[in-house]
Amino acid sequence: MTGTRIDPRLRETITFMRRSLGIDKSFDIICREITFAGKKAALFFVDGLNKDQVVSLVLRTLAALRREDLGVNVVDRLFYQYVTYMEVDRVATYEEAIDRILAGPLVMFVDGEEEAIVMDVRQYPVRQPEEPDLEKVVRGSRDGFTETLVYNTALIRRRIRDTNLRLERLTAGLRSKTDVVLAYIEGVASPNLVDTLKEKIKGINIDGLPMAEKSVEELLVPGTVWNPYPRVRYTERPDVAAVHLLEGHVLILVDTSPSVMILPVTFFHHLQHAEEFRQNPAVGVYLRWVRFFGVFLSLVLLPVWLLLALEPGYLPETLKFIGPAEPPKIPLFWQFILAELAVDMIRMATIHTPTPLATSTGIIAAVLLGEMAIRMGLFSAEVVLYTALAAIGTFLTPSYELANANRIVRLFLLVAVAVARLPGLIAGLLIALLVLGFTKSFGVPYLWPLVPFNWAALKNVLLRPPVPLSRVRPSIVHPRDRYRQPGPVAR
């Protein structure tokens, strides 16, 4: 790495580092000057990010050294013999040293030496791995990713003990210098995709990544931010991340975020849930079809009912009961729009409400808003019922990003029906299908295996396959190794 070589004069080094790190202005960056074996040294570290006990043990070892113990090559003796810690490295430039210090490790400069010793004694403030709220299962592991990158990579390593598993650390953000890890299995994942992602991450030209993984996603997929359908899948479950690695996908982990990006993905990846693979295959198929049906209802139920209520001539005699019995005080279209806004307001209020009060928020929404609105004639009872069913279908969607996209499409279809009735509904559905058809996730068609059609892969989408039969990796990710190794794969 090119940069300014470390000055062997310790006093000059201390002056340079104090000025570069702003030690006189920042209270949390510490410079600790010590003397051991007749040598002066200086330790630079960030307060609160180091294991005090480990540093104390290392300093105790150094304090016991004598002058003759160090010899001529002081850094070599320290590195190979006396710094009794596992994660130790050497740097030769100020730029490398500064980057390491700001990332958390401790850097020690020794008078008369042109290299510095780096001790990775980081200990970030963390929460315990716990089950993600959005991906709960009845059976299965209860651990989930946290905001600490090294914990997340360890959770993956625990599940995939393959020598070909690669976890490459990159840096993004000119000022934040955020750690980004690219995870893939070499020999399985497409090398072209891996190289492309590396170049894109290295080419990120922005001060920082305040929204972590979401900022990275928008920078990796430029020019498509107004398409509501997600190009990547997020997960907070290590088992879900591991199974996608085995299939040939690539993961992107961003420090400070518990969400891991999976790519490339299709529309149907967003409809899968770990619970389907934690149950018997027959039960898994049932759960999957219930989910498909619920998601489909969340999209078309409201616009179709609105069309039939506005155009009762389309109804056969047996279905004439559909629609309001009395002329509504507020047009049905605006009832649906207000009901959708009310559901979203309740949802956001629940997110921002403390947990002990969240139940009260639901009671207020159901009793005061729903029931009273019907009694006053503001809403038709059927509007409230079908809006509630659509909301259930939305919450049934495993992917939170896909659920939000479907909500936008549902509102679009309602507007299309209100404007042009049946032609509007048909045109709206065609436009939505065209958007899905032209959407790609890093070169992968979004509707695969439906478009382009692949019956073998479509069977695995419609039916949850038993583990012994799911040994062929999906061809759409262009895996180098098409077939899994014999033996069961945990899902």
C-alpha cells in the first residue's frame, strides 16, 4: 500500500498521529506513551473498542522485558515472540496505521522502528444474537444476525465449514470507511458476478453509508430506484443466508446492520419462508400455497371487488349480494384509499409505539376506528372487511420489501379501476406484469422460472421439495458446480 512511511523518530510520529487523529479535540482517541526494556513506545487506540484485559496482559509481558531481550530487530522480536496475542499484524505507513486505529485495533509505535505493531483487540458494543422479528419460525434456530460484522461472519462460518467459503472484506465510504463483506463459495458462485460486485463496491464514491445495507443496494443498482420491486432479498437469519450460499448466491454484509443482502434473486425468492423447510414436505407445500394465495389476494381482492361493486352487471345472479346494500355516503374508491391510509398509519404508529402499548394501539384501531366508522356510515362494512383481508395478505408476505411493492401496485390498480373500470383493471395488470417481466436482478430475469419458462425449476417453486431431492443448484445463478455434494443440506 502506498503512503507516507512511518518515521523512526517516535516524537515525530506522535506529533503526526495526534494532529491527524485530532486527539486534542476528540476525547475518545487515546495516546498512551510507555517505556519497556529501555525503549519508548506509544499506543494509539479508540476508547471503548478494546478488550482491556487483553491489553493489560500484553503490557504486563512487555514490562517484564529487559534491554537485551529485544536485540537489534525490535519489531521482529515483538511480533514473533513477545506480543503474546493471536491477531497481530504489522504496518509500514501512517495511512495504514490510521485506518486500523479508526477501525478499532490498537497500534503500537516503537522508537527507532519504521514499522508499527497492530493488535486486533476490538470488542464492539453488541446485543446478543436473537430471533429476527420478521422471520420467526416454530421450529429451528433462534439466533439472528446482529449489528457486529465479525459476529455475523462467525454465524455463517458455523454453518458452512467449507474451505472454499470466501468472506472478502472491502471498504466503502470516503469518510465512514464502512466495512463491507462479500460472501460466496468459490467454485460454486459465478466468478463474473463476484468480480462485478467487487468493482461496484470499490467504485462507491460517497462520504458515508448512513443507512448501511440500503445505501449499498441503491448504489449497486443505480437508475432503478423508482421501481418498487426489490432487486435483492434481505434476511436476518444465518440459516437462510447459508442455504443461499450453497445454492450459488452471493451475500453482502455491511457493518452496523443486522440485515444481509442476497443476490441475485427472483420474485419467487421473496415468497419463500424458512418455516416451510422446518416442517414436513407435505405441510411445507400447504404453507407455501396458503402464502401464495394470501399474497395474490392482497394484490387483486380490492380492485376486483371495487370493479364488481361499480359494475354490478358483471355479476351473475348468484353473486348479486356483492357490493353495498345502500348507496354509500363516500364513493367506494375513496373509502378504499382512506382505509389503506388508515392501515398504514396504524402500522407505522405500532412501529413507533413502545411494546407494552402496541396492543392498545391495535384495540384503538379495531374498535374506535373500524367499528365506529361503519356505524357512522363513513365506511362500508365490506370495505373494512376486504381491506383487512388485503392487509393480512400483505403481512403474510415474507419479504417486507415485496409487501411494500405489492401495496403500491394495489393502489395503482384501484386508481385504474376507478378511472376505466374493466379496461383499467386489465391495463393495470398488464403494466404490472410488464414491469415484472422487464425487471432484472443483476442480470437474472425477475419472473424466472416462469419467464423464461423452466418447468424443472418451477416445480421447486410450486412444491417444497424434500431435502434429498433438492441437490441441483438453480441454473439462473450460473453456478460453476451445478450439483450439490451428496448428503442432506439444512434448510
